[in-house]
Amino acid sequence: MKKDNEELTIMKEHSEQENAVTSNPVEDIQQEVEKAKRAPKRVGLLSIKSANAWIEDSMNTPDPKMYFHDLIVQYENTVIFASSNVGKSILAIQIAEDIARTEKIMYVDLELSAKQFQMRYSDNDTGEIHVFPANFSRAEIDPELIVGADLEQEILDSIEEAAKQGTLFFVIDNITFICNDSEKGATAGSFMMKLIRLKKKYGLTTIVIAHTPKRRGWEPITQNDLAGSAKLINFFDAGIALARSAKDNNLRYLKQVKVRTGEYRYDGENVIIYDVVKSNGFLKFEIQGYAKEEEHLKNRDSSDDYEEIITILKMQKDGKTVREIAELMDMAKSTVQRRLDKAKACNITIPEESSESVPPVPSVPRVGQAGQTGQATSARLPFKDEED
């Protein structure tokens, strides 16, 4: 018995010695002091540390994950934009499904009804129904709750509540529904600032769907085509643009217009070409290859210039100012003025409304560089008449 007590005493002494080694009070104090030294200095809203300290501290955090051909970066805020009926929602749901294979994601659907969603992801002819990953959740708003509500804040509060419950990936389709005057930029900018605040607070990854006004099909799509203020793109870490190909009405191309992490893999020299197909009840974009954007732009000829000039002249005749015409035509004021100057120089006037024949197109110098093109087909997309 005495021997057993001696062994217990020795074991206790060894344990105390080990604890003394592993929890050295001096080292603990030094670590706390070092931690305090590395804490950022607070100046108003700003947290300030040396550039080296930011890098060293961030080295201890994991790198963000990449999704869907590395187009979506974890913890970033990405915008997907295109004209109506090009397929923004089709692509966004396809991206969300890819993310849902490993992460919980919520698709806030402010576009399609439940029935439209069901029809898009099932096939009545074959009876096939697409099965999404269990991590994929779809949310919609009860129309009866919209009246009188602060829609923007209610959606933000709902996203925050879902984040508290463990969902950290969100798709919002689309910002135009939330911010009715989003094309003016102010309302959308305010909403985005609040969304970014939530993103930073909870470590969210957000994808926002937006649209672009009617574009001139001979011009490359850029971040400036995002509807609203030119500053709106600044609220996003990344921008993805979709456009319809001039070669085939059913072809689309995808182009990166803003990248904050990584590199421009799909710029104007290497856009992704997609066909829109429905397979096994799933409406999706199927990659057909890669190409230069200019190969899928319309040719611009003198008739395009002429039609544009006539439209501007009609607006001017109706009493609209250069500024108003620029807003309606989605042009810079200087561009409108150049068209007016060209009309004067080439003696272009508004044709008589009663004329039964189409007036000849004057020889107007070409503006810009035309791209390669082919004949567009008459193929129709499923649900073409619905907003994408």
C-alpha cells in the first residue's frame, strides 16, 4: 500500500513538472504582450497595423476556396449581369449547385414563381426531375408581406438570420427587384454597403444578379455596362458579364470584367462560349469552347449609325436635351453630340413619316471596329418570354 502511495506521489510530481513546462507563466505573459502589440490601433472607424503585421497575421488564416471554373471566390461579393433573357438566373443557379456540393447555399429567388422554377428544372415530356444537392435551399418572398414593408432591410435581416443559422453562401436574384430605382445607383449603393457589412461580420460569400440596359451589339461588354451609377461596380470584388453571341441566337459568352483575387482567365481574348441546353430536366449552360469576344460581336455598318442618328434627331425634335437623350440612349453626352454633328455634316434629316419606301442609307463613316459574325438563327430558348 505504501509503495502504491509513493508511486502516486511520483506521478503527481511528474505531472506538475510537465504542466510547469507546458504552461510557463513567463511565456504566457510574453504571448499576451505580443498579442496586445499586434492588436490594431483604433482611429475612428479605422483599424491600423503595419503592412507587415497584416500579412503575417493573415498567413495564419486559410486561403479562400474557388468554385465554378474559379469564377467565384469564397468570402467575396460577385455580380453577374446581362441584358434581359440572356440567362443570368440559369447561370446563377448552375453556380449555386456547384457550390452546394460542399457548402450550404441559399438562393433568394425574387424572379421566378415556384411553378416557373419547377418547370425550368423538370421535363414534362420525359417526367425527369432534376435533383439538387441537399445543401441547396431556395427562398422566395410571400407577395402579401411586401406591401408596406421596408423590403431592402427585411431581406438583409432575413439573410443575417440565415447566416446565424449556418448558411454562409447567398445568391440574390436580383438587385433590381429589391431596389426599384437601382439604375440611379443611390439605392443600390446603400443596399450593397449594408450587404458588405453583413459579409464581413459573418464571413459570407455573396453573388448578386443585376442587369444591363440595352446594349449596342458591336461593342465589347465592360463593367460600365452594369445598370446604375458607374460607381456601383466598386461595391463588388468581382464582375461576370454575359452576352448573346451574334453568331447564333442560342449561344452565350461569359467574360470577366472585374477580378480582385487571381487573374483574368476569361477576358476579351478568351471568353467562354456556352450553349443553352436542357438535359435530364436541368436547364443549363454547356461549354462549347473559348474564343475572342470580337468573334461574337455584330458588324457595325453605316446603317447602324444612320438608325442611331435618326433616333437621336427624333428625340431632339421632341424637345429633349443632349443630357436626356444620353440617358435614354445609354450613351455619353459627348457621343450624342458627335452623332448630331455627323447628322449636320452629312445632311441627315428625319425621313417623311408618310413615305412608303425606306429612305436610302447615306454613306456614313464607320465608327469603331467591327467584329466577326455569322447569321443568327431563329432558335428559341425555353422560357424565353420570362425574365432571366
